[in-house]
Amino acid sequence: MRAFQRGKALLGALALGFVCAAGAQAQTYNITSVGWTSNPGYVIGPVDYPGLGAHGEMESRIGPSVLKGTDSSGGAVSLKTWCIDLVDTLHADTFTATDIAHSGFDATKLNEVATFLENAQPLAVDNTSAAAVQLGIWEILYEDSGTWNAASGTFNSPRLPAVTGLANTWLADLADNDWKADPSLRLEVLVPGGINQAQVRLVAASQSIGAVPEPATWAMMVAGFGLAAAAMRRGKIRETEAAA
């Protein structure tokens, strides 16, 4: 778990480096409140994954979130998002918007999430289907058995049969290539500034996320790496001292 938290610190530092390097061009969201929508809704139920809770199980709110605050220009925003982080709790924070390639997450899996979400999100019309979309996203990201099955495996939610059954139907459509990527949409990744839940949402492919830093600004990115490395070294020192 400590290793995971150090990894989250690294992502936060990378986000800081991205913001510093891209300056005013990077889109950030100052989120002051988080919640969940009744339309389409959500389901509260258990999810199983190593590292969750005392026995690898945690009661979770399964469905889309609503993030409210302001964007880089100070305009009010209300964002419908989906969770890509099983471990941390969602709370108010500053999130940096980036694309799949620069998010720090597994690009192959996020591309699969993008195609899944492009096809499944329009089908989320009630709490069961909304929860099935969220379970499908987590299954793509966290299952390492080689087979997607939201009811069993490394990640699962076995006591929600209606939700997992629908998620598995849609995951089979993705695995069989029946679901195709929509070129008019893309996945925006919202990377938090601290230890928090990373989120994703669909936006128009034409919507800018802020420029990738020019070569001359990469020194600012290095500062972000330096902060992450320092945090990781401090964590290792504390662990060594504790073990002594």
C-alpha cells in the first residue's frame, strides 16, 4: 500500500510539472464540491480487489460522479466523470486535464476504457446500467487474469449479479470488437494534485486540453519528477527506520 501511495505522489508531482511547464495553456479544474447524480444514478455495493479494506473488499458507490467548481478561466463547471482509482476517496482538489498519452496511466488500458465508455455511456439510463459502466471501467483497468469478468477474478463484484451481468455483456462486445472507437470523442483524464481519485470523462475530440510543453519548458517538468523522487526517498527512509 505504501508503494501505491508513493506512486500516487508521483502522479501528483507529474501533474504539477505539467501545469508549471504548460503554464496558462494547461486546463485545470478547481473542484470545490463532489457528489453523485440521481440521473442516471448509482449502486452501493461491494467490490473486491487486493489492497482494499481489511479483506480486499470495500463497500463502494458505483456510478458516475459530479465535480463542481471552476476551470482555468474562472468559469463555473459541472463535470460528469467516472472513477479510474479504486483505492483513494474522491474529494475537492485541483485536477489537471490531460490526454491518455500524458496521463501517467497504462495507455493501452485507457484506450480500451475510451472505446468502452464511448459505447456504454449512452446506455447508462438508470442506476443498474450506470453502475455497470463503472464496473466495466474498473474491470478493464484492474483485471490481470487475461479475461474480463466483473463477477470473478482479480477485480470483481460478485454480489451484484444484475450489474455484473450487464457489464460482462458490454465487455464481451468490446472484446469481440463489436464496439468501435468514436473518432468524434476522446477521453480526458483528470489527474488530481494530491492523493485523490483520478477521474475520466468523454469530451469532443476537437476540444483542446492544453498544449504539450515545448522542449525549452521541460526543465519545469523535471522539477515535478524531482519532487516525486524526493517523496519516494523519504518514504523509503521512513520504512527503513521503522524496520530497524
